[in-house]
Amino acid sequence: MFRPLHPKHVFICFLISFAFFIDPSSQHVDKNQMREKVREMFYHAYDNYMTYAFPHDELKPITKSFTDSLSELGNLKLEHLPTDYNGSAVTLVESLSSLAILGNKTEFENGVLWLSENLTFDVDVRVNLFECNIRVLGGLISAHLLAIDPTNRLIQGSYNNQLLRLAEDLGKRFLPAFETPTGLPYAWINLKKGVIENETTETSTSGCGSLIIEMGALSRLTGDPRFESVALRALRQLWRMRSSLDLLGTTLDVVTGEWLEYSSGIGAGVDSFYEYLMKAYILFGKEDYWRMFRSAYLASQKYFRYGPWYHEANMWSGKPTYWQLTSLQAFWPGLQVLVGDVAAANSSHREFFHAWEKFGVLPERYLLDHQMIHPTERYYPLRPELAESTFYLYQATKDPWYLEVGKAMVKSLNLYTKVAGGFASVRDVTTMQLEDHQHSFFLAETCKYLYLLFDDSFVAKRNYIFTTEGHPIQVMSSWHEKLPESYFSGNWTFSKSGAWESGASALSMKVCPSVAPNSRLHEQHRESVCHVPDQKIDHRCWSDRECGVDATTCRQRSCSEVGFCGLWNPL
């Protein structure tokens, strides 16, 4: 049952409440027109899936056929593929929350009823735990919460928690994956048989550290603590394995607890680990999540950041390893908006968009040190991360330039990826050769974030976190074990007149969030989460790389001609 957040709880709500300002009436981009263009994109993808692929997992838009891809997600070697698996309607599951946001109550209800009567997880199929968690479990939980929210009125008939029962069944099938000496879960689980014999013990940081949102929500909804317990145990074990620099590697062994790949960054294999620490703190209010996130974020700023770019570094030494832009990194500016580090978010976002403009879409991997696209990762599989960050930055700043970015993305997607049977992935961004695959996240995320960019009415005056797969989960006071301490006083914001305004936030006022409780009654400088100290305590330097990020303005410090770090560059 939904309980509205008390007005005094806005210290956490500002992070994901999207009603900061009233949009100016005069803008270069016609938001209504762009909203309808995105709506057309969604239904072109969705209708073709329902016509040519449903109830299989995903659409092949060029040949107008289907693929039962749940067993293939993350399975680069295509090992242990099932022989009699006929799909789990993954794209339908992923589309439910988007249908709700677009206001299609009829199709949402039809989808819920079909899944209630037909979907089963008692199938002999080996799936990637991370992918199945964020796509299927997250999709079911989000749709359930939307279905029971009386303010949405999405279901006209009776709804008896059928989606929640499906989610609970799936969650129970995940539990054997956590039965390891370390508590870190196997990357793969057979939904019918559990962990198969001689299963690989290798997994990624994201794979075992990005389960807490969906599993935690499942525990809160069902009253069964096992789901949240195993996910939290895995997360804490992963954090204990960090280096003295507060960095983690990319891959590890779940049995021995040893790192296999020491190079790490903010992209593939690690990305959602950072994301879920912050979002779990917002959703559940547990201080542990904030403490872990703050340490991990500061380490990422110190060891990965180079101007607007983020390279990879060795987790033990902090020395750079790979200088590359990856499309998955484009989520990072959106996460920085939640933290309040808007200036840094804007800086990185602009570089990602410049890459989009250069190639027409965003290549999977670009080698910064060689100024070239990676020779074997030239594709663009309709990823949503840049659209996601564009949405967050527009909500935080209301800068109409972000609407222009969204408009350019919509134009590119229609120009290069739209085919008669849906939207196809790009195999090679240099030639725009297409691949016969429409990923389910195109409907769950890419179209959703673009739609919300131009029409945020669904989330206006509401408080949601979006999972790493773009599924909204409403923030509820009843899920908080206690009121989060770190944001309690530091993130209250005053208007210029000094009067208290409950609707004001660190984002809307463009100030940095605090990490230490301070009196709301006094103006004072406060350390913020974006703070990165200078390398030397006397602030001496030879180059800008030895300078950090200012604590009160979140601006990058630079090295002066006489060798001292400071805010020398004008705004």
C-alpha cells in the first residue's frame, strides 16, 4: 500500500523529484511535437514486436521474426543454450512501465492479464542473473507497484498481485546462486535446476553488486527478508574486497573471492555498482549505502577522471590502464545529477554528445589515446544511457540545450535505425550497417527517457528512482528503516530571501549537497560529495591533474602559473 512521503522528508525526494521549475513558454524545441515523435517511435517498436515476435523475448526487425534471447543475454560464447525454450515475453515485461508512462491503460492492463495467465519461470533455461534481475524481476516489480497505485488507475478490472507472485517465484529461483563460500552469487542460474554442475565461478562487479534494488524491493513487498539479505550480503562482501584506494576491479571469482581483472572504471562490468549504491540509499534510507557510495565516488573522481573524460585505472595503484570512451559510461552524468555534481555532469555529457554528433550515434567503444573507434566494437545496440543523462540534466537545469540534444537523438534514431519492422541495432557506426536485433531496453529505457525529456507529467510532483533498466520504483517512507542522517539538514535549501521553502532543493538551487549535518539556521560553507582534495596538502602543483574539485562550488580547480591549485578559471 502506498504511503505518501511527509513534507519534511523532501531532503531525499529532491534527488528524483522532477517538478523543479515551470518550463518557460518560449523554447526553440516544440516539446509537444517531439513528445509525439517519441510516442510514434515507441509504438513502431512495440507494435512490431507484438505482431512478429510476441510472446518470444525480442524482435528481429529486419526479417520480422523473433529471438528467444533471455538465455543469450551476457552469454558471449552462446554456451548451454536451451533446446525447448520458447521465450518469456521479455519485451512485453520491459514495456509495461513505458506503457504506463505513455498513458496507455488498456495495453498495460492487457499485458498484465496475459502475463498473469501465461508466464511461468518453471523452464529449463540458464540465464544471466544480472540481466534477468534488471529486465524481468525489475520489470515485474515496477509494473506491480504501478498497478496498485490508486493515483494511476491503470487497471480497470481486478488485480490480485499476480505480477508480485510472479516476481516472488522468480526471486526464489535466484536464491541458489548465492550459495557460495563468499556469498557472492554465480553469474548464471538455471531457472528450473539451479546452479548447473561445473558452472563458471567468474562474475563481474556489476553482476554481484547491482541486485539490491530489485531484491530489496521484493523483500519489502513480500515480507520475505531472504531476497534483500542475500543481495546485501553480496554487496558488503564486494565492498570488503576493495583496494586501499577504495577502488574495485571488474571481474572476480565468487568461490575464492579473488579479483581476476584489476583494471576498473565507470563503464561495463562496474557501472551499475555505483548507480545502485546511490539509488539504494534513496530508496531504503540505509546509511551504509551512502557511506559506500561516497567513498567509491570520491575514488572515481580522483583516479578515473581526466578533465571531462573518465579512463580506467588499476585498482591497486590507481595508475591509468585504458584510455577509452564506452557508450555505457554515458549513464554517469545522470548519476552525478542525483549527487548534485551538476557542473561535472554537464561537462562529461557534452563530450558524449559530441561523439554522438560525430558518428551519428554513440559507438560502443572509442579509443581516446588513438583517436579511433575500437576495431571490433563499432556497434550501437540502441543503448539508452545518453538519453537518460540528457533527461536528468534537463530536469536539474531546465537548459533548453538539452531539448536540442534529445531532438538530435530522435532524428538520428529515425534516420539510421528505423526499418519497416521496428528499430534495428547498428552493427558498424562508420557505415551504418544494421543488425537484425531490437533489444528490449529500447522500449524500457531509450524511448522512455526521450519521452520523459519532452513530457515529464508522469513523474512531476512524484518521487521515483529508476532502476538501471529504466523501471520506475516510487520512493516510500514506509521502506525507510530510519530517516537518512547525511541529507537531513545539509540538503535543506533556503531561498535567496532566507525563508524556508520545502519545495526547494540542492538541484533546483544549483548548489552542492552536503555530506555532514549542519544547522539550517546558519549560512556556512559545507563539504560536498563532489569534493576531491588536491594531491598535496600545501596545494602546490605542476599541472592541473594535481588539483581536485572545490568543495563548495563543485568546480574543477586548476594549477596557476606560480604552481598553486585554486579556482583560477573564470566561470
